[in-house]
Amino acid sequence: MSFSVIGQAVGLFVVTNIDDILVLALFFAKGAGRRSATRTIAIGQYLGFTIILAVAAAAAFGATFLPASVIPYLGLLPLALGVKGAVQAWHHRNDADEERAAKDGGPKILEVAAVTFANGGDNIGVYVPVFVTAGLAGMTVYVVVFLVVLAAWIVAGRYVATRPAIATALARWGHILLPVVLIGIGLTILIEGGAFGL
């Protein structure tokens, strides 16, 4: 196993997933005070990212389960979750922070997975040619490195969310920021992909 391939894999992961740190931090803020939040977020993140890798690997072998024309419409997932979160935030706008957190219920595995998959849908287009060029052995190295670095990404997201100043801000504004970020991600995916003729 070449160290240069490992380095390239780490670099590719970082470049294509840098925006996930903020999303993870917001999910961790949403799950603050819940014992199972870290496990829920980690499982959701791994589930969503594993689907991205499976689609990219299948496409590298010639199977196209997800046509390129469909990828921009993945923006509908975070957009819908963001709108749902915004509606909930509006309904509970006068609640105390603790009361709002209790009603919210924290992040859900499928919610995290859906956002991860939609936000990383454009990564498929980057991963496919890399996987094709790397061959089966190289692709295996990329996948293993991606899954290892993903754990570090989850830890980094949790670290960001638990810094005292950030944690205080997220506790106060996270219920608003998460829907705004999800709506922004959804709109960006839709617009940059040219969905609906945008």
C-alpha cells in the first residue's frame, strides 16, 4: 500500500467534505445533553457516506444507479429537512431553550444520513473517475481511508460544537442555524446542478 495513495485519499476526502464540519457541529448542538446523540450522528453520517461510496464504486464499474441528471435534485432532501426545522423553530420560538430542546428530540439517524448523502451527492462525480483510475486495489484503499478519516471528521464536528463559546452560541441559535444551513445546502445543490432549469 503506497503512502502517496493514502495521502491522496486523505486530501480528496478533506477537500470534498470540508463543509460537513459545520453541519456535524450543528447536529451535535441539536443533540446536546442527549447520551445517544454521538452514536446517532455517527451512524447517520456513516450510513449516508457509505451510500455515497457504494454509488460511486458501482458507477466506477459501469453501473449507474444514479444518473447525473438526478444528482441536483438531491438538494430537495436537505431543503425539506431545513423547511421542517424552520417550521418547528417558528412554532417553538417563544419556548425557553431547555423546553425547546426537550420538544425537539435531537437528531435522527435517517435525518443525518439524508443530509450527508444529499450534501455529498456531488462528491460522486469526483470519486468515480478517481476510483476508475485507481483500479480495484486503489479504490479499496480510498474507501478504507475515507471511512477512517470520517471518524476523525465526526470527532472534529463534536469538538467544534463543544467549545464553550461555540456551544453557547449554538445552544442559543442552533435551532435557527441548522434549518438555515440545510435550506442553504439544498438551494445550492439545486441551483449549481441546474435543477428545475435554475
